[in-house]
Amino acid sequence: MTTTETTPAAPETALKSVDPATGEVIATYPIADADAVRAAVAKARAAAPAWGALSFDDRRKALLRWSTRLVSESDAFTDLIHRETGKTHDDAFLELMLALEHIAWAAKNAKKVLGPKRIASGPLMSNFSARLEYRPLGVVGIIGPWNYPVYTPNGSIAYALSAGNTVVFKPSEFSTGIGNFLAEAFRAANPELPDGVFVAINGFGATGAELVKADIDKIAFTGSTATGKKIMAAAAERLTPVLLECGGKDAVIVAADADVKAAADAVAFGAAGNSGQTCAGVERVYVERSVREPFVAELTRILKNVKPGSGDDANYGPMTMPSQIEIVRKHIDAALASGGKAVLGGPESIKGAFIEPVVFVDVDESSEAVVEETFGPTVTVRTVDSIDEAIELTNSSKYGLSSAVFSKSRGLEIARRLRVGATSVNSVLGFAAIPGLPFGGVGDSGIGRIHGEPGLKEFARPHSIAIQKFTVPGMALLSFSRTKSTVNLLRKVVPVLHGRNK
Ligand code: NAD
């Protein structure tokens, strides 16, 4: 049995999964049309009561069985990730490992975060007990990107499932096989569960748009800001709540007291790792003047030896999505046209689907290369005269996903002043590997949070319950039987409770 919902499709409407390094077609998938999407949602709807009624412990066990299955199939899975995205096998394994950490965190913490809680009822309602309980939303639609096709959608899938929802997942058209692998592994690990707990549907943006329109209780989207805006507008039709994890233009601040070598090492990885196709990758650097020269020298020294390729000796793979190559080219041209200088690489760094690292200095802050998400292995370095200037430039972006600060003495102080969802101090991307920390952005980087407690609460409905344990004669506040003497008593009590604040 398969968890993949499809309709018979004419060959020209089929989706081809292509190896980005070679152009070879790996597999072909029929595309889910509107009827197939509705059928998938109906199947998930039918499975929702049974899955939602399981105890937190039983759901935890089902999710952990899924993890075990993914580990046992990790060789085949990482090979598929390598072929479908171009990532090296090691990077594919690292991504799987991070996703497993999140599955474990969501599965093991759902009870603590979402389990029933007693709430103090307060002096005026002391004849009541109060409870806060969390209910599943029902069916969650999840739309994913291709750049971290296991880790990224799992920030929604594992958390939505742990909170008791069933899931209909549309992976990116550039990582269809990977998305199906995830759903099939869940099904294979949990054959006793109804078929619709975790369903994958395949297709392009149009299939995603049908999912947004369908009878779902929340849409969790990860992808570009432009698509996020379309999804939010479409979701407004049915007032479907949205979780939007969108793009970024993340900055790193290198302070005068930073360990410059460590900063350059981390920036090199943050900028060029995964060919720069990382939502929270490093795209801009603001470095204090006194350390600019050693920092730029060390950064270019490291990146000179960093090479893309399709073998496992490569540092990173090709651009996964062919159209992104032109965006990177446009930004390289824009950086140069604005007066920027390439201290490593340039337009010649683009070699088909493989792009070698490019480092720019002194690019004008209004250039597309500084303002828009590049999503390639390029980085701009600007010299600043103070930390205040670095903070102002960091915060002037329309995006606000994450950031990093390198400073021996002021890291936390600088981090607190940044308008972003996450900051790594003396490292890059550290927050993304700590499952208890929420992840998400402000501004054009999106709405809501995945991971951690907020990530579980995104997929649950708080239900407040107030239980009257006994009545106090004459003290019924919410009744027409309330007496004048009760109100007179309250007039004396209220100043004691609230009138003595200094
Ligand atoms: P994209 O917006 O092109 O596509 C994302 C998904 O949306 C795909 O599955 C696509 O088929 C679907 N889609 C496209 N149009 C749609 C529509 N009208 N309605 C519904 N679904 C639609 O993004 P991408 O190129 O796949 O991913 C790269 C982007 O994702 C980058 O901007 C990156 O920063 C961002 N991203 C963000 C995070 C995060 O957590 N904030 C993580 C990873 C990637």
C-alpha cells in the first residue's frame, strides 16, 4: 500500500524528478490534480479522529518507530537525497540526522508542552478550578521546499503529527521522491495505523495551491516569500491559519574583538555550504574596520579551496533548481555594477549547475545583491566603523530570519538588538540544530515558529475549561441573583487587590 495520492496523468502532465548534476531523469510521478488533492485531504480527515484520540505516549511510539525506520534505510535515503538534490552524501546524512533530532524532540516533548494543565483560578473565582488543554487542529497541509527537503518540512510534519494532527504533505517538485520516501517510511513503520495519518501528494505549485484551498485546518508553508504571500492571500478565503517560513538575507556581524579566524571559518561554511541554498545561510557580513583585512584574507583563503562537484570529495553540490543559477548571475552582475569588488571569483565562477564561491567587498547597500535573497555561494562583506552601524545595516533588511555575531565580549548584547528570529553567537546556524529552540522569522521571512514549544503549539488549539466546584450563596457574580451586598463587598476587596500598586 502506498501513502502517495495521485491521479492517472497524461505523460505531459507528469512530474519528472531530475538529478541536477547530470540532468538524468530519476523517476516520473503523476501529478495530483484538484480531485486527487481533495481525496488525499478526505483520507487524512477520516484518519484524524483515530490518530488524535491516541495518547501522547502512543503517538510518541509511532513517531519513534518512524525514526528507527529512517535510520535503518538511511543508506538508500541519503543516496536518494544525493541524487535528487545534488547534495553530497555526507551533507544528506547530516540533514537526516538533524531531522531525526527534531522528530525525537517533538515526539518526546508533546505531552509536557500540550498535556492538560491546571491553571490558578484567582481570588475572585476561587470556587472554580481551571484547566488548559490542547486539542489537535485536525488536518494540516504542509508545503515544502527542496533545499533541505527532509529537515525543513519535518519542522512542521513531526510537530503537527506529535500534536495529534494528520498531515497532507506536498513536497517541492524538485524533491518529490524524498517527500514520498518520508511518508512511505512512516506508513511502513506503522502499518496498524489508518492509511491517512501522513499522506504525500505530488505536483508543482498548482497542486500546492489546491491544497491551500482544500478542507484543511492549517497550512504550514516553507519556501520563498513570493509564494508565501500568495498562500496567505489564498488561505484568507477560508480563514485557514497560516505558518509561513520564508526567505532570508541573513547578516553576520564581526566585531573588533572577534576571533577572526573562527569567524572566517564559520562564515565560509554559512555562505557556501549546500551551495548557499540555505534559508538561514550567510549572505551579508558587516565587519569592524580594525579586523576587516585579516577577516577578508582568511575568508578568501578558505573559500579558494572550497569546490563544488558531484563526487563525495566535493565540498558541496550543484544548484538544485536550474532557474536559481540566473538569479545568482544577476546578483553577481549587480554587485559589480554597484561598485563592488570581487576578491574571490566573479561571473566566471558559474560553471553550469556548479557555482564556485564568490566573495565581494564594498557592494553598495542598495544593490540587489545586498537587498534580495541570492540563495547561492556568494557573500558580500562591508566594512563598518561601529557596532551600532553594523546593527543598523543588519536590521534595515526587509527580511529578518536569522543572524550571527562574532565577538569575545559583546555577543549576547549585540544579539539582543537584532530584528530577527534567531542568532548564533560565535558560530553560524547553531540554533537550527537545537530542537528546543523555535525557528522562524519576522518581516518578509514569515509568520509563526517551527521547532520547540512554540512549534508544537502552532499545531494545537488551546481549550480553556473553567469548572465551578461549588456555589457561594449570594456571591454568584455571573448571575442575576447577584446581590447588592456582594457588589458592596467587591468594592472593598478590589482596592486591596489592585489599588496598592506602587
Ligand atoms: P518556492 O516558493 O518556489 O516553492 C516552495 C513550495 O511551494 C514548492 O513545493 C512549490 O511547489 C509550492 N508552491 C509554488 N507556488 C505555489 C502556490 N501558488 N500555492 C501553493 N504552493 C505553491 O520555494 P523553493 O524554491 O522551493 O524554496 C526556496 C525558498 O525557500 C527560499 O526562499 C528559502 O529561503 C526558503 N526557505 C525557507 C526556510 C525557512 O525555514 N524559513 C527553509 C527552507 C527554505
